[in-house]
Amino acid sequence: MPRFAVRTEFWLMWYQYRLDGMIYKHFTHKYSKFYLGSRYYLVGSTRLSLALSTIKISTVIFGTCLQQGGKGGLKSTKTQQRLGTLPPDTDRHKPLHKLIGPGTSYILDQDTPETPHDAARLKYDRSGPIPIILVPQPSDDPNDPLNWPLWKRDLILFILSFVAVLCATTSSILAANTVTVSLFFVKSFTDVALLTGYALCGVGVAGFLCVPTARLWGKRHLFLFGNVLMIISCAWAGGSGHNYKSLVWARVFQGIALAPFEALVNASVGDLYFVHERGKRMALSNVALFGAAFLTPVFVGKMTSTLGWQWTFYFVAIFATAALPFMFFFVPETAFRRASHLNIDYESNSDGNPSDRENSMGATNATGQPNDHVFAEDKQPLPLPGRGVATSHNEVPEKMSFSETLRLFNGRKTDENFFKLLLRPFPLFFHPGILWACLTQGVLIGWTVFVGVVLAAIFLGPPLWFDEVQTGYLYTGAFIGSILGLVLSGLLSDSINKAMIRLNGGNYEPEFRILLVVFQLIFSGIGLYGFGIIAEDVARYGWLVADVFLMFIIMGMVMGAVASALYIVDAHRQIAVEAFTCMLVFKNMFSFVLTFYAYKWLIEHGIRPAFMSIASIQVAVCLLSIPMYIFGKRNRSFFARHDILKILHLW
């Protein structure tokens, strides 16, 4: 090699050494991601020439906090131990991608040196230009929901979302009727607000019972139970007459009927779809649960003025009855007992032995090439009665007939103890990731309930003197906000996720979902601060401006709900049912408490100070996403190694 090239190579290595030293001295890997240009050499027969690319240093969104993993990010075990994301006694011979906690997954196969050796034997989605590794891996069982056609999975989600819309309408069904119901029963505004609060309380209490039953026997029977109970309770509410206590109990049972949908629809998205398919679908399910209910008051106000408030409940019962056959015939069980090694986004139990990894991840065909449809299952799924599980490596289970899919129960999904499952959600409130999701989703939903409760006091009285029809029309802005939140969440969640995966060398981190909270912060801040200012002097600014700010509040609510739900499903899918139960209980109990003090807070402190406090609290909650994004991976790794449920003998 010519002396000039040797000197150039030497100085290049020295420069990179100094640069790396500065990086580790002034930054940590958690806060920075550096992409160093590659060195390319062109060798000729008579002359050696050197072409040197420019060294690029790029920082990324959110305080340059791109997580470790993937190209340039999946550092050695020694480096991870120094950074604190792995314990000092970690076996360095274990595959690093199996040590960094549940949720981290290889998504794009870019044939990089960092791609794990196992990836060649995984199943892919090859419909796009870049093969996408399927996470979780589908089994060879035709009864596995991940093996169903996409149109069938989308149909199931659409039916669940439609019934969820019907059930969720009951939470806001009295928002435009506050004065009418108050005069009908001769009750105060607080008593009428508590009719909403009791329904939310029913959701929160029943949510805990959804966990053990869904874990033991699946979700189908709970969805059908909720549908039937909603029909009965709405008919009961409409026929309660002048008996206020009867209406209270009907509202409680409406909350119980809503609980399975709030607790399990988002978890069903994790059952039905791979990681790269969940963004838009999770946005749809969240709008169905939390956004579409804002369309209800638009119609309820007009119904009340023409037919009476009782018919608002009757119509829900009628549509829920019409949806029941679709739920029964076209929504099979989505829970499936899959071999543990196929859940590559779960905590790995592998001991790191190379031969074991070869056996667990797949097999090769006679040509030595990876076979995408052959898996040597080193851990067989637990046996179920009837069909659905292969009994040997070569036997593929029979596909269940249509009549068999109509059963309410098709076998236990776990052999765990019922009471352990019942208690399991309680300690998860101390899990930072799940507590963050509860705050991100639940606090802003609570503020929207607060706005709905006080809306009557603001607009039904002086100076505007709106009636129930005009008050109902105010929710048009809220409904538009839910639709815009749905569209933006679907577009941004997928596009941001794909961009971050590419930046991260094909490696996916659940913390990428947290970036949606940036938009929640913007929209909710604009909405809450603006609504408080406008509502203080609504005669000056008019109802339309207040309605626009209400639209921003709902946009932020939907985007926060989508971000937290996606993070839970992707980062903690193994405990997704328990996590969603925690979120359900938190937001409904928080909203229930707000219904007690909403009017009192406004009367004692005024509209503007109350909303300034609310908006400031919401901003603080959104800012908690910064440490969650930075330390989320370390948190996942820590709790994978120190599982709070295993410590308490609940798992």
C-alpha cells in the first residue's frame, strides 16, 4: 500500500478514535445516535486510490434520544453493561437481542452485519420492497388468528369497533340532557352528573373481573355478554320512569356491559395483527371507544326535544340488538395459545446456547436455504381439548369448522389460578411503563368528561341560553376532532414508526410509539388553554370558537389514547390484558371523582382558573413522556429481569 494511503488511514482511525471518545465523554448512548460515514476503497491493478466519505453526525427527534438497537445502536454486551441496560453478571455469549427486554424486535431485514443469525429463519411479510419480519411469529396452525386472511381480521375488528361505539355512547348519552333530566327527576346538576359517574364506576369495577375470565377462557364470551347486557340495561334505563334509583342501577349495569370492550378490544388488536399492521387498526379501535361517543349528543339533543330522553336509550338497545347476530356469527375467539418461542417480542427464556437457538428458531430445507414455513418447536404449547394444537413436529392441526368457531368457549387459554389472575393488575400500577400509559390516556379522558359535565352550566345558562338541541350540536366539533385524531394517529403512527425503524437499522423499539404524545401535547394544550379563556367570556367570543377548541381537546385525547395503547401492546403484550385493565380502572375512577367536584370547582374558582389548572396539569403529564422515551428501554429490561408479578408469585 502506498505510504500516502497508509498515513491517510492512520489519521482517519485517529480522528474516529477521538470522535468516539468525545461522544462517550459528553453524551451517553441513551441520548445520542451517531451515524459515521463508511470508508470505501477502490483498488486498481496499477494504482491504489482512496475515496473517503464525509463523516455525518445526525441527531434525531425528541432530544436526540434514539434508543439502542439495530445498526450502530445494538452495542456489545460489555457496552450495555457499562450503560446499565444489562446486569453486570449477564452471560456475554447470549444473543444480545434476547437480553434487552421484551418488545425490542427486528422488523426490517436489510442484510446488515448486526442482523441476528436467527433472523434468516423467521417468517416474513414480503409484500413490500423490504421484507418485514413478522412479530409475533405465526404458528403453522390454521386456527391461529395471525394466519387468518387480512380481510377476515379486519372484519372482526370492524364489528368489535361498531359494537364498542354503541356501548361507549352510553357514557356521554346524558351530556346534552342535563337540564331536561334534572327537571324530570327534580334533581340537582350534580345528581345528574353522577348518572354519568356511576356508569364509569361500573366500568372500573367490572374491568377487574374481565382479566381472569379473559385469561382463562378467552374474550369471545365476554364480548357477547357485554352486547346482551347492554341491550337489557338500555331497555331498563328507558323504562325507568320517574324512579331515579332505577335509572342509577341501569347506568351501573351499562358500565358493566361496556367494560369488556374497553378492556379487551385494544388487546384483541394485539391478538389479530403483527406489529407493523397495528398502527391504523389501533387508531380505529381507540376512536370507537373514546372518540365516536362524542357524536351521540349531536343526535341525543334532537331526539330528546322530539321523542323524549327515554328514546335515546331505546335506540341504543335497538342497534345493539341488530349488531348481536354479527357479533355471534362473525367474531370468533381471538385468544390463541402459541408456542413461547414464536412470541419473539416477549421476554426470552433461551439460555443462549447456539444449538438451542438453531432448533427453536427454525429449520432449513434440503438446499440449505431458510424455510419460512417450518419450525421445530422446542417448546410445545399446552394441550387444549379438541382441535387447535399440534401434537408432534410434523402434525398440523385441523382447521376448525364454522360451527366450532361459534362456541362460547373452546378450551382454557391458561392453567393459572383464577385468584392470582384477579389480583394481577393491582401491582402493575407500580410499573412505570403502565403507570405512564394510565396517565397519558386517562388524565385527558377525565378532562373531556369534565368538559362534558360542565358544558351545560356554560351554555345552557346565561348569556347564550342554549337548549338541549343546540348544546348537542356543540359536540359536532368534538366528533370532528375524534375523526381528525383517528386520521392523524393512523398516518403518523405508521409513518413515524417506519422512519424510526429505518434510522435504527431495521430494529424496532416500542418507545417509537411515544412520539405521538408530542402531538397530544400540542393539541391538548391549545384546546384546554383556549377553551378556558373563551368559556370565561363566551358572549364575547361566541360558541363557534369554543367548539373549535373542544375539537383540539378531543384530537389530543385520541392521539394520546392511541400512543399509550400501542406502547402497551408492543412493549408489554404478554400482560396487555392486565395493563389495559389498569388503564380502564384509572381513567374511569378518575372521571368518576371529577363528576363529584366539577360544578363545585367551577363555582368556587371560576371557569378560567379551573381550566388553566387543568391545562397545566395536562402539559406536565405529557412531559412525563420525555423520561419515558429516554429510559423506557432500560425500564423494560429491568422489569424483564425483576418481574414484579413473579416476585409476588402472581405469574
